Amino acid sequence: MRFVAFTLAAFLLFAPAAAHAQISGGKVGIGVLTDLSGPYEQNSGTGSVEAAKMAAEEFGNQVNGAAIEIVAADHQNKPDIGAAIARRWFDLDQVDAVTDLVNSAVAFAVLEIAKTDNKAVLLTSAGSADFTGKACAPDNSVHWVYDTYEIGSAIGKAVPQLGKNWFFITADYVYGRSLQDGATAFIEKNGGKVVGSVRHPLGTTDFSSFMLQAQASKADVVAIANGGDDAINSVKSAREFGITETQKVVPFGLDSLPAIRSTSLQLAQGMMYVSPWLPDRDDAAKAFFAKFMERRKIAPTSFQVGTYSVVRSYLKAVAATNSDDPKTVIAKMRETPVDDAFTPSGKLRPDGRMVHDVYLVQIKSPAESKGEWDLLKLVATIPGDAVFRPMADGGCPAVAH
């Protein structure tokens, strides 16, 4: 009788926890909310959707008997559209997590909805460092690939190689302004100086006036703080105006092999930037590269392999916890080292930042390239702890204690 009583008590004690640890609705829904038709489509877009599907396939498209469903939508780089899609996904379509995002303004809008609806946001291509700072939500979001603080910090370390006087051509929206501000702090910290800057709207096709101002500054370095098609067009313009003959150009947004190929080695050769991923780093990276190429016929970008990585890590945590509750899943992600095609040594911090090594790379000349996608050479490997913002300095309210 005493044994029966103990068994009943144990059941009552553990039953609520067991009931909570389950996958709601019998499926795991992941929404890839991205730019499918605008300037960031090449670096994220349909490639990120494909990368998420590749991650799901590694689990046989199911977790603990629950089907994995990957859906996608185009936010058109508009926060209101992105928010409306996320709200519909969460409320009607049983989507548990949203990934990619690419546009920080859209990502901030989606994160607010996710917090209200208790869903997960897996940021890969949205760059604002505020996602692990004042806007952090570590029970609902993770920040995986890069951020503006990390880029600025890494570029600051290259000041001795590049030059002391800098001029910025910056995209006039959240990402561009944050990138310039972050880079400026580290340029000055490393003995450099920003002598001027100019801002351009998203989707600019004619950069001539901005290039003339950069030339007139006589800065050692012209930093181009934008992304997507803007990065490609601005680098082409810099070469056309002869800026690369007298000044060094650092294109923050020319950060993928497809973007470099679109620009051409002839125009982009010699330029340096910070990359969160090396396609030929090790066997895991090479295998992902080859599989993606087979499916898409084009090289993957850092954002796309990052989307694969974060979706894979999320699904591993769902499988381990048998839950899609974001707080439960993200807590498990923090316990699990990241070792995959994106990074062999990643770790997720309590503020939501995934810390990993980054790479200072230089674009090869046509003579140096040995193949269609042999476009980069490694200059330096920079440990993640040396470039990502220390958690104590981020101002994340949730980890302030």
C-alpha cells in the first residue's frame, strides 16, 4: 500500500512537467521570413529557404514523430508587412519559430510579436547588435551569424593594415547607421579617424555623387557600409571612379561569393572584409558547400549556411526536450556546443549571442583564382571572444544581474 501511494505521488509530481514537454499541434513549424524579391534576395532569400530545408532533411523532416514544416514569405523589407506575416503564422499556421529576417527593422517588429505570442526568433541575417543589447529577449530569440558590433570590432583590428583616415558611404537605415557607428568606435580605438561620411537610400543605383565626396575627402580608406545589391553597385562605382587606385575600399556588404562574382574579380580584387564563414574551412563546410551547389547551382552565402546552422541547432534542441516552448528550447541550445558546417566551435550565451570565430579575408585577383568560386584568401582568423561584444557591456536587461 505504501508502494502504491509513493507511485501515485511520483506520478502527480512529474505528470505536469511531462505534459508540458510536448510538441504542440503535432508539428514543428519554421517560417523563413526573408527578402524574396529585393536587394537582399541573393544573400538570403530563396537560398535561406533551401538551407532551412536542408537542415530539416537531416532529421528526416520529423522530430520525435512530429512533422517539420518549412514555410517562407517575402517581407519586402517593410516592417508592417513582416509583422503581419509573423502574426498570421503564429496565430493561424502553427509556426513555432521564424528565421532569417535580413532586415533589422523587420526583425525588431517580428520580435515584439514573438514575445507576445511566446514564439522563437532565430536571427541570422539581421545585423543590429541591439538584439543582444537593449532589445534582447533571450527566452525568445538567438542571434547567430554576425552583428554590427562584431564587424566594427574586427575591422578596427585591421586599421594598421588599411590606413588611419576613413570616409564612410553608408546606407541610410538601421543596419547601415549601426554599422558605421560601431566601426567608428573601433577605428578610433585603434588610432584611426573618420574624416567624413555620406548616407544613401536603400536601392540606390547611381553612386556617383557619393563617390565624388569620398574622393574629395582624400581618406586612406573608403568604407562602404551597406549590403545586397547596394554593395555590388557601390563597389562597381568605386572602381569606375578610380577610387581603388588611390584609396583602399572596404565593402562591408560585399560579403558573399555570389556578390563577389556578380561584381567580378576584376572590379573587387584586393578589397578586404570580415566574413563570419569560410567555405573551405573544413570538411563539414566543404560538404555543405557541395550539397548546396548541387541543389542551387550557386555558392551559398554566410547568411544561408547560418540559417541552416540555427535551424539545425533549434531542431536538435526540440528533439532533446520534446518541446517547442521557446524558453525550454533556447535553454537547451545554450547547453549544446555548435559544431557544424557554419562553425566548429560556437557557443550560445545567455544574452542570445552565438559566439564563433570570424575571418578577415581578401578578394583574390583574377590571376590568383583557380576556379569559379575560388575568390577569397584568408588574412587572419579572429577568435569570437575577441570581437563579439562582451555580455557585460551589452546592456541586456535580462542578464543585467
